[in-house]
Amino acid sequence: MNMNININDIEIKHPDIGGGSVFWYQGQPFTGTIVEYKNNILVAEISVVNSHTEGRVAIYYINGQIKQEYFEKYNDTYGIYRDWDESGNLISEIDYGAEPFIEN
């Protein structure tokens, strides 16, 4: 089950070894989607697995239009990174390649 939690309810711990944020919820490493609102308008969504950003990150303009969308894992961007203007026009698109894979 994917849980959506407001960023105000998330505890951001010290950076991990790669410099990324570590997210906890109710004293436990968080897995789900962190959402941020300003004036009741969604302005950000961050996918998190085991307390680390993993998957889609989306930033929105205050008018609700998407501003940026990218994918992150192990503090590394992968897939298609996109930027839009406030009217919804695609400004740029960069392909960062396949999802990073780290062997244990």
C-alpha cells in the first residue's frame, strides 16, 4: 500500500552517505509518497523507499501546472528529466539513461 504523507509530518534525518535526505515517519524509515502543499495547492511529490528518494519526483507551479519531473535512485537521476513553463509547454527534456543498479 502506498502511503501519502505531508512533508510537515516527515522527519528529515541527517544526509545519507551520498548526500541525499533520509526521511522518517513516526520514528520509522518511511516508504511512500511525500507530498507538499502551499495554500492547499500541491507543489511537490517525492517517491520514497526505505527512507530514501527512489522513483518519481514532481514539482508543480502554484497554478497546478507541472514544473519538473524526474526520477532518482541512490542519489542519482535516471530516465527522462523534464521541465515545463507555467503554461504547460515543455522547455527541456534530458535522458539520463537507465535506472542505477548497485550490487550488494
